[in-house]
Amino acid sequence: AAEILFGVIMTMTFTGTLSVAKAGRDDVRVMFIGALGCNIAWGIIDGIIYLMACRSERSEGLRMFRAVRDTPDPVQARAAITAAMPPLLAGLMGEDEVEALRQRLAAVPEPAGHGRLVRRDWLGALAVCLLVVCTTFPLALPFLLLDHVGPAMRLSNAIALAMLFLTGVVYARSIGRPLLRVGLGMAALGVVLVVLTIALGG
């Protein structure tokens, strides 16, 4: 949802610069190339950041494992385990249960290659990149298919609002919030961010 939101905003900053009265086919072509190039670049950057986050998350888990294994004080080891848990889960765990986890962790060997990136990580980074890049086309294609910029602009904006709304619905499902409210909020947020980006020269 975040990647699609980003791709829509970036594309709209390019489509929003076209003049309905003055823009010609050359302007449309320049806009499309600029929007696509920008989203390709940021898609690659976001993919790299995704890989960095995967590596950091695994390294954090390995640091917790080593802290539990290498700490001679059981109290500190149990504190490290509960600190790594979600607060709700940690609050439900009794001291004897955490101690049982500590003993089991202390008994297992360190996992080999735990901090390395795996195939799933690389596929995830590729998916992140493609999500950003592919959002360019639904918003830019109306300008390539229609002869007049005015109708193309209205159709592109309508598609953008629909994509923002659906992105909000997806996000609402992931956080357990009302679909309609979050969908409309995401559409409004996207419009505000586009206006701010254009106003600030982005």
C-alpha cells in the first residue's frame, strides 16, 4: 500500500504540471518519460531499502539470540527475550514461561547464515520496485491515448483517486480499521501530498 501510494503521488506530480490549454504531444511525451524514469529510479531505491530492512530485522534477531546465549545472568537474558516480543505477548508471558524459552534458546546452536538475504527477500525487493513503476501507467496512459489534455487529465485524476481509495482499503484491512473511512482518508491524504509536492517544487 505504501509503495503504491508513493508511486501515485510521484506520477501525479508530473501529470499535474501539464497545462490543459497549452500542452501538446511533445509535452505529454516528456511528462510520461519523466514520470516513468522517476518511478523506476525510486522503485530501485525502495527495493534496496527493503533489502536493508530485511537484513536489519534478521540481524536484530541474531543479536537477541546472542544476548540470551552469552549473558550469564538469567534475569538479563529474560529481559532481552521479553524486549524482543510484542508488548501484548510479553505481558501474557509468565516468568517461568520466559525462563523456559531462555533455556531452550541457550541449548540450540547459532543458526548458520541467519543474517543473509534469501530468495524471498530478493523477490520482495523486486515486487516493491515493480509496484512503484507499474503505478505510472494507469495514470499516464490517458494522456497517450486521448488527443486532448483536458479529458485525459480528468480521467487520470479519477484513476488516481480510485487507486488511492483502494490502497487505503488494503491498508485498512492490514490494521483492522474501517475500510471506507481509511480509503477516503488515504485518497484525501494523497491529494494533499501531491499539492504540497508540486507547491514545493518536487
